[in-house]
Amino acid sequence: MADFVAKQRSMSALYSMVPVAVIGMGGAIASASAQTSLPTVVVTTPSPVSAPSPRPAAPAAAAPARKAAAPAAKSASQAAAAAPTPPADAQQSEADGLPLPGVLIVPQATFAAVTVVEGRDLLQQQAPTIADALLNKPGIAASTFAPGASRPVIRGFDNNRVRIQENGIGSHDVSALSEDHAVPIDPLAAERIEVVRGPATLRFGGQAIGGVVSSINSRIPEAIPQGGVSAEIRGGVSSVDRGRDGGFSATAGAGNFAVHADAFERRAQDYRTPRGIQRNSFVEAESYAAGGSFIGRDGFIGVSLQRYASLYGIPGGEAEANRTRIDLEQTKLMSRGEWRLRNYGVEAVRYWFGQSDYAHNELSFNADEGRFETGSRFTNRETEGRVEVQHTPIMTPFGRLTGAVGVQLGRRALEGTSFEGDSILALARTRSAAGFLFEELQLSQGVRLQGAVRYEYNNARGIGVDRADPAAPSAVDGDRTFRPGSASA
């Protein structure tokens, strides 16, 4: 029934899969083809074109040539007069070596995003979860366990086989452990959602054989908005659950600096079905974030801090009696940067960093005492960093070759505590390091060959079970090391 209602909410036409960047309210729109490597993306009108230089005067002996050159010189002077004069701030920015407002020239970083959901589609759907925002796309479903907890299912793959990330950093939650655990990423904060499949997934992890779902926003600005300020306000209502949501996003900048702030809130009551109200299906969520960047002509570096909180019910057979619900919070610090070197065989160098503190309590109602009690608690503290070097395109007899090589490091401390019996998951600490190589050969406009390899080192330490004596297994403090390798073409 939850799936039926989710589909009711998100019925909309399929749109083009070509990514479109929208800058502010009523801002200019520019498209970047996902098929072309390293395109030039201009999000506003480009810099004024310089006036053509007048031709040199002809020698005195060549009178006919001098007569012929006169109209050309006149044409050149007319073109110079007709050429637009750069504004004072653009001239000053050019002189100071600052980036022109609104102009962003970036090598393509995503390579091959198979599925793209743009902001216009997200606004129409008003999906409560990132999985619901992808429901109408081919090959993608959702677990639809609850309106507040739904993970994407890609070609039958779920949980750890699908990586969910935000601005290149993992969601750092525990949603892969159980279907009733939510993903702390809301479509209201997203400007675009991409799904990456195939060899390109090895740039982010070795387990995501189903695909990578990436939410992209401007919490770390990459460019100075046109006019110095851009803003957007979103909102919507729904009748099936008396839902309402709203949020704002604003970016401002001058010189080499840009700042960003956004916030949203979502409220929905138990939804109605043809058989009545589905009890305990409410959703409450809110988030706020702030970030800033230093932006130059050859790249940017920035940082953001964000907080997400949600309280949602788990519908089911005993939902009306137990009123089971999950109360979660996450605080995440992120940093990202890019240096567009375009020299020494290097097109761009990028890095991503994220550190988060996640916790949620699973609550149930005690009718005897008339209050909610915490049955279990999950915590996850995670740190992730990735550095990637994209080489310049290489022209081969078969086509253009582009690719990237990089390293990824991670550290995680995960624990699940039960207050009603035995521990669910004893504290487990994991350290990981990986190196990867991705290459793409463009044979033609519609035919590409991709290949990637990845090698990892993973060390896990925690409480395990010693089954040396099957009749009497015992708990031990274990330490295991794994070295998996992956290849995809």
C-alpha cells in the first residue's frame, strides 16, 4: 500500500536524461551533454568578445590595395564600435585575476551518469525520499518500507549493493542494515540526482555493483552567481497525507569568495488508503546547512556544515498499538576542492572529504506507563576522503581516451545497542584504503568503451563468534583483514 501511495504522489512524465544546471530564480540555463568528455560549461553569458584588430595599412605603392583596404578598415572600426564594452566590474575582475561572476568552466567530473533527475522533476514530484524521486526511472525501484524510510533498488540490487552519496561523499548512515532505517538525504536539498552504473562505480566503492545514487547540491559553491546573489524557494502540499514542505536556498559571492545557506522542513500525517488511514505512517524531517568557498580561475576549495533530523513512524500490523517510530540525527562536515591544472598531462585534480556523526533511537509506546521508550540505538561515526587525478584527453586511432586515477581512505565506528535484551551489533571499527583506475574510450558520439580496476585493503575489528567448538560457540575480540580486488568493463 505504501508503494501504491508513493506512486500516486510521483506520477509525472519522463524527461530528458541530459543534465541541466539551473542558477537561481530565472537564471540562465545551460546544458552539458553526458556523452562528451571534458566539455566547457558556461552557466551564464560568456565574457564580452574582444573587438577585432584593425588591419595594417597597405604600402604606398599599392594604390589599388589601399583602396580595397579602406572598406575593410571601415568595417573593422564599425565592428569595434558595435562590440559591447565590458562592464567596469568585469574589467576590474580581469585586471585583478578574479573569476568573472557567473562564469564556470569545469571539466566534466561524472563521466557517465546513466540516469539524471533534474531540479524541475524533483520540484514536480515532491518525493519524501531519494528513492521515491527515482521511482519513475527505468530499472529503478524503491523498498517503500515506510514513507520516511525507502532505499533505491537498482536492477534488483539493494542495501550494500547500492551506494548512496551526497556531493561525492557517502551517506554515512545505517540504512543498509535494515529496511526501516532511513537515508539522511532529502530531495528538497538536492539540485540534481544522478545514478551511475557500470565501471564508473569503482571510483566510489567496490560493493556498489548495482549502481551509485548521487545527490548533488550547492552547499559548497563552485562559482560566483551572476549579479552576486542567487536564491530559490521551494514548497508544496499533498492531500493524501495532509503533507506540507518548504525550503530555501541562497548563494552570494563577490571577488574570490562565495557563501551558501539552505534549510528545509517537511511534515506529513498518516496517509489515507481506500481501506482507511494507514496508522503510524507520518513523517517529520528538517535540515539546515551553511558553506563557503574560495573560487579562482583555475578551481575552488570549500567547506560546509550540515545537520539533518527526522522522526517517522513504521507502519505495520502492530503499528497502532506500539506506535513504533525512529528518531534520527546526523551532523556532517564536508570539504571539496578542484584544481584545473590542464598541464603536464593533468586535466584536473579533485578531492572530497566528509566526517559525520549519526545516531538514531528506535522508540515504542509503553501503554502501561503512557510514554515512549527506547528499545535500541544505532550510532555511526565515519570519516571518508578521496583524491582523484583526471588526465588530459588522449587522441588514439580509435577515439578520445579520458580517465582518472585516485585513492580513497575511510574509517568507521558502528554500534547497535539493544535495551531490551542482547546487543544487536557490538562496536565494530573498520579502516579501509583503496586505489582505482578508470578509463573511457569514445569510439563515436553514441558508442563508448569503459573499463576500471580497484584494489582495496579493509581491516575490521570487533566482537566476533569463535566456532572452533560448534557445541559451545564463544564471543571473542576479533581482527580480520581483507584485500578484495575488482574489475569491470
